[in-house]
Amino acid sequence: MQRRPVPAAVRSIALAGLFSLAAIPALAQSFPGNAENGTNALIEELNTLLNRGEQERLIDPWFLRDLRAAISRYDRPWTETLLSDDFSARGPQPDPPWQVTAGEFLIDWRHGLRSVVEKSAATSTQSTGGGKTDEKDLGKALLGALLQGALQGQQQGGGSQQSRQEPQTGPSFSALQAPIRFSNAFAIDVTLSLRTLQRGGDDGFELGPYQGVNAGSGYRLSYIAGDSAAGSAGSLQLLKVSTRGGVATIEYADRPIQLLDGQPHSLSWTRDRDGAMTISIDGIEVMRVTDRSFRDPFDGFAVVNRGGDIALRQISIAGVAR
């Protein structure tokens, strides 16, 4: 592909904008009240110009990619805090907007919002196919779990408090939802701890934003616990789920992820206006990918405990002000 020259006017505007971006952090100390607004306004204007240049094919694609990458380092559009919870409620149930739609999530004063799901050996063997975990099948199981959990919540008018003495008729899980509407661009921060209850199974969790009343579409960050006794760490993948298209894997973490020590771990997940997502664990970036499958606002945030002992210690969600 032959590279097209960048029009001088577009290049000048873009470069001037980037020089201004580089200067704003230094100016912020002198003008703390105006620096953030100035940065956001400048980024909005640059993005508008770049979108126009892309649509009219005025900008070389390599130069456009470099410009967007530079702008993304300064673009912090998530200025509206929509949810912030440290699960310090007196309990045992979490405060609204949280809804337990399957299994149990209970307030634990030492750990936060906690869910314990222990599967029988037969259930574990059935769900993992004799010990071999197929991540695509797990994603499909997740979609069914969320739909089933949401429907259970609607039919019963609230959380399903399943007794641990009741017989298990299928794969066991717990599901939690917060039906809050937030923008397509978001910043999600979660502090959690995790402990596995069985060896070599499919313990783990899924969490992410959803669309629709039944949480049937959206993004799911899926963690599959490894066998710590055997020296294998867990894996993290980003799924796209929908009621029509099923499940697709968007990206895998570029390194093994070990979360099974029972200690608090921080998870940060951001998505900008162009669909660029970054996921970090304990401050280390493990995933960066762009996906524009969902352009409309999200209708809520869901958490599924597929197996194990998970405790949510803090969750915050920020979006773009309308």
C-alpha cells in the first residue's frame, strides 16, 4: 500500500495539537482548575479533525495511527463517577443497585462482598470435559449462566438464595448485577481476592458491562484459574457475547495471571470513545485491544462466580458525561 502524503494543513493542526498536549501537564501546576477542561476540549477538537481526515481519506493511515496513539495517552474522558462501592454495608445483602440473581453474594466484614461456589466432582468433570478446559465452551456456559441468572432474579423478584444443602442439578454458579446505565467509554476499577476450592477444575470468574435487560450482550473478562499445586497459573481472556452471535474471544492476556493467593488484587479496565481497551492487573498492563462491536451505552455491570471463593472489596465505574 502506497503511503499518501499528509496535507500540510492537517499535519500542522495535528502537530500543533500534540505540542499543546505535551505542554498541558506542565501548565496544570499553574492552572489546576483549567488544565483538565483545556485538555479535554483540545482532544475533542483533534479527534473531530482526525475523524474527518479519516473519512475523507486526507490522512495517511500510518500517520493517523500514530496520532491516535499519542492522543490516547492524554485522553481521560471518564469524568462522571456512576458507581463506587466498598461493600461496607451492614449486610448481609449488598446495597442497591446490586442484585443477586443466582446463588449467593453476601457481605463479609473482613473480605467485602463474598461468594463461595464449590462444585461436586461430577459437576466439575462434566463442565470441563474430563479435565480439559475448552475456553470457548466456558464462554458459552457463561452466556447461559447470565441469562439463566437474570431470569431467575425476575421470576423470584430478587436474589436467589440457594441453600447449600439443596441438590445441584447442573453447573453451579453465582451471579450479581448492577443495572446502571453508563457510557460506551468507561473506566472500571475492581479490587478482589480469589481462592480456588478444587484442583485442576474450571474455577474462576467473569465480569463486565452488559446490554439488555437479561445481560445477554456485552463484554466479559473471563479468568480461568490454573492448578496452583501443579505450578500452572491462571489465564485471562476478553470475550464478546451476544444473544445472536454467541461468544467470540477478542484477546488473551500476554502472560499467566496468578490471583489465587487470597490477597487483594487490583484490576483496571478502560475503554475510550474509539473502542480502544486496556486491562491492567496490579498496575501491569496485560491486554490492549480495540473493538467497536458495542457502540450504544451499557445497561449494567455483571459478575459471575463460576467456582471458587471470590471476594469483591471495591468496585468503581466511571463514564463520559452526556
